Amino acid sequence: MALHLYNTRHREKALFEPQDPQRISMYVCGPTVYNRVHIGNARPAVVFDTLFRVLKSLYPEVIYARNITDIDDKIIAAAKTAGESIEAISARFAQAYFDDMSALHNQTPTIQPYATEHIEQMVAMVQRLIDKGHAYAVDADHEAAGHVLFAVQSMSDYGQLSNRSLDDMLAGARVEVADYKKYAGDFVLWKPSADDEPGWDSPWGRGRPGWHLECSAMIETHLGETIDIHGGGRDLVFPHHENEVAQSQCAHDGKLFVRYWMHNGYINIDGEKMSKSLGNFKMVRDLLDHYAGETLRFALLSAQYRSELSFSVDLLDQAKAALDTLYGALKQVEHVAAIAPSDLSEQPAYRALLDDLNTPIAIRELHGLAKSMTQATGTEQAQFKGQLLACAELLGLLQQSYNDWFQQAVSDDAMSVEQIESLMAARQQAKLDKDYAGADKIRAELLAAGVVLEDSREGTTWRRE
């Protein structure tokens, strides 16, 4: 079975046919680094990391680029509020993003370009658009001089990605109606910077790029004029991705920009779309104080990526319980060396991932593999274990040992390993001294701290609840 993906542009699922099977190119919009990221930002990172893993199982080379937007009005405002330089605040939150995404078991993308490192390419693209009649600079004697705008009416098929006409896009859209625009829907490619704002020299004066322009220039620089896959959240379809299409295709004489557009659904919290304006966003770092990163990842993969995901404590607890079950099954065959599968093509979990990343079905099949593994013996059991681990790796799951999973401390106030082992030693001595009441007291103390002791003929082990 070959890979099939849902293409937002065509609104249907189709066979994935790359332009060059020897080199797959994928770009995903990354964060604007002015704050810690919320769980909504984590969903595309986890979804497209999973796709990255699946693509690498099919093709010899996959180039995955995920950018860092380190120049933006929000960053400028955050720096002023914090009394920090823009460079310092963007570097700090970029690193925080890397740390959070690593905690969710995301692999590092092949390329992580920073917007500010591509100003020369952005200026060049703007100039090309002007030369080709798709953009215009505001008159020098106008108070808005220094702005360069894309002329959306110059592109005959503008709006195809979001499937909206120009009139539909303007109706109720949050666009700035300014007298320096030839058309209300025209969007900014370049804008002037005040003396206290970051800026770069350009033919139109000192200024900085528009948000949409940044991604187009970074894609052109690192992946080429046409790429295989472009991903991001559904909220980016319009205007961000629509405007990327406009810039890139018009800069390259109409050449196709993206072959497959992919967008993940929203996250809902308490029945409402997650939104900063509603105050219901959950920072990844705060969630990691209570749940392991693998638990968050499992929860994010529990719904098919295009579906809306209802995010709640119940969902996280269910994810933790499911992972406990799967790691518990692996514990039962700890002594068995897994046989790595030479071919997963007929494995239902893998086939589910090839079907537009159907992660809920893939997860269900993991449980089926775990059950088959524990019921089998000998070589068959080793084969089931190999299939389970290989399919789970494509989901970024089950890559820890049983002990690492059950003994990891999530919160800062959790009892340390040294404290646990000291109490276990004291309990063992109490048992040797036949002080069974004292031994039971220590067991109860550990249990109250969320540590469960498990006695067996081989000795005593422990795990966190």
C-alpha cells in the first residue's frame, strides 16, 4: 500500500506522488518566538514529525524544514515589555521551543531556518514581484512611504487554496483598509521600521519583512521553487498560506509552489476552540510539570490529525493509562530480543499511517500487537515485539525502557530516585529485623508519594503511579 494524503488544495485524499522520489521536501510553519508555546502549537509539530518518520521509512532522503520567526511585531512588543533586546528574547524562546518539542519526542528537523538570516533573499523576492507587476511600492511622498504591497488582483487565481473569491475574503476579514492600498485585500511584503525598531536597508528604505514573505523566501532558499509538502495548522490556510502561494508562484512565473498542502485541525478545551483571547490555552511547559512528554504526544495522536481534538485532563489520564498498558506488556517480554521486521507493508498499524496518518487506528493496532506478543512464545513472540517497537517508533512512542517509563519523575516535588532507594533499603532492613510494622509504614509512605513497590521472588522493584 502506498502513502495517501489529504490535499487541502484539492479537498480530497490522493496518492502521494513526489516530484523526485529520491528527495522529498517538506516545510512546516514554526513558531513566532515571543513566548512559551501552547499545546495548539505542539500539535502540528507532533503531526508532521510523525509524517517525517513515515516518509523516511519510504524514501531515501527527506528534507524537513521548520522555520523560526524571529522578527515580528509581537516579538518587538514582548521585548519592550520585558526590557530585553529582541535578539535575547527571540533566542530564549526559540530554545524553549526546541526544549519543549524535544520533550514531546519530536525529532530535530533537517533544517531550522531563522527569518532574520534570510533578509537578502526576501528583498530580492520583493524586487522580483515588483518587476513582474505583482507588487508596488507606496509613493515616496505618501506618509506610508516605505511600504511595499502585493497586488492580489494581479493574480488571476488568487484564493484557490482557501477556495474563496476576493469578495468572500474581504467580507468580514481582518484586513487593514488603508488609502495607500490600491485594493483593500493587498497585503504587506515590506514595511518601514521606526528608529527604535529593528530594520534592514532595502531599495524602499530601512524596514522589515511582512510575515508571509518570510516563509516564501526560506522555502525558496532551502527547498526550491516547488516543494512536495507544506504543513501547518488549519488557521494558517488564510491568509498566511494563501499569501505564500501568491508570492511564490508569482515570483516564479506561475510555477507550482506546493504539491500537497496539509493542515491539522484545531484543539478544543472544554468544548471551545483553543484561543488566547478566550484564555483557555495551555502552555506545553506547564503541562510537562504534570505529565510526561510521551503522554502529551500520545494524547495529540489519539485523534486523526485533520479532526478537531478535545483536549482535557481525562484525555491525558487515558493516554497515560494506555502507555502504562503498552509498557507493561513490554515488561513481560523484557528477556526477549526483538526481531526487527524486514517489511512492515502488511502490518495494519503501518498501513493505517500510510492512510493519511490515521493515528487512532495505528494506536489501536499497537494494542493488538502487544496482546499477540504476550500470548505468543519463542520466535513468534520476538517477531511480534519487533513489529510493535517498529510501528511505535513511527509514532514516536515506546522508545524508553520499562523502568525509564515508570520511574521518571514528572513534577519537581516528586520523590527523587535516591530517596526512594534509601527508603527501600530501610524497608528491607526492617523486614530482616522482623519489624514488619515498620516495613509496612515505609511502603505506605512511598505509596503516599506516588511510588508503588512490587515484591517478587527476584526482589523488590518500584514504579511511579
